[in-house]
Amino acid sequence: MRTRSAKNKGKRLQNEVRDILLEQFTHLEPDDVLSTTMGDPGTDIKLSPAARKSFPFSIECKNQQALSIWQALAQAERNCKDGTDPALIFRRNHSKTYIALEFSAFLKLFLDKNKGIDT
């Protein structure tokens, strides 16, 4: 695959993630969640402080057939903003989209959601 085609493929995933976040978090404005330009340093999705309160993750997107998960996770961790957890969102051709989180961040989602619920 040519470099330009690969970048376009990656950009499509970034734009989809941006659009889904804006659709799900309806209180956010379009400039609260931005897809970065390919090649820019840092996270692939730029979140405003308001967006980080609702979605406290630093997002790295990968749309690749062959993904080195460990390298991608290391990149997500390097680009992680203070007060957020790294999140790797990835897929390959004709597949579903997945997310990789540190286990403690994953558990925190459920613990926060279930606060005050007696079992």
C-alpha cells in the first residue's frame, strides 16, 4: 500500500472515532473533539478540557492489516495526556473496531458506573 493510501485509511478511522464521540456525548461542541492532521505529534484525537471530563482517554488510532500491538500501545502511552488513560482504537480491513485499555482503566469504567448500586 502506498504511503498516501495508508494515511487516508488511518484518517478515515480517526474521523469515524471523532464523529462517534460527538454523537454519543451530545453536550460537546464540534471543536471539543478534533481529528489531528496525519503526521502531527501527540494523540490522534484532540480533546478539549470539557471533552476530557466526559471521556478521559488519550486516543491513538490504527487502521492496519498487520498491527504491532505492543508498539501501538507504547505510542499511545507516550502521547498520553495528564489525567487520562491511553486508549488504542484499532481495526483492519473488513473487521470490527476494537479498543485496548490498561486493565485498571477498564475496571474503573465499571466501578464508576456501578457506584452506589447494591448487589
